[in-house]
Amino acid sequence: MAADWDRAAARAQYRRLMRSWPMRVLYALLALVILFAWAWSIAAALAADVEQLSGHDLSVPVARCVACHTAPAATDGVPRLRHPITPSCGFCHRQGLPERLPAPMR
């Protein structure tokens, strides 16, 4: 039946594959992805909640946030943007719902 199959040779081939340089590169990339995910989630857990501030709901486009928080000191009390820009501020900052919700689609 399976008398031709050599278990020791199969194990040696598997070890060679897992210890090859492409697999080591993939292991390093996996470690970087895991570390980045941990860093992102810690940053999101420590981010300030902006849901009580007016004009900071989910309907505000990110470009408007960036324009306001990177503008020169023309606006009073607006903190500077000290982190990279993401597709949505809701990734890290807790935002409230818009005051006027759109009508549900049927």
C-alpha cells in the first residue's frame, strides 16, 4: 500500500521548506503585521472620545477634520493633528451619530 512512502524523507523536506529564506521572510512579515495590529488597537483604546463635541459625528468627512486640525492657529482651541490620517476618524475616536439620520432604504 504505502510502503514506498518514506516518513523521514518527508519530514526532512518539510523542515527544509519551513527553514528556507522565503518562509523566514514570511515569518518576519507576519510578526510585523501582528505588532502593527497590537499597536493600532492600543492607540485606538487610548484615543480621545469626540462624540460629545459638535461637528464631530460620523457624517463629517476626514478631509474636513484634516483641514481644521492642520490649519494654522486661526481657529481657537483646536488641537493639532498629531497622528497619521486614516480613512475614518472613527477607527480610533468614538464618534456619535449625525443629528439627522438619512431615511432608511426600502
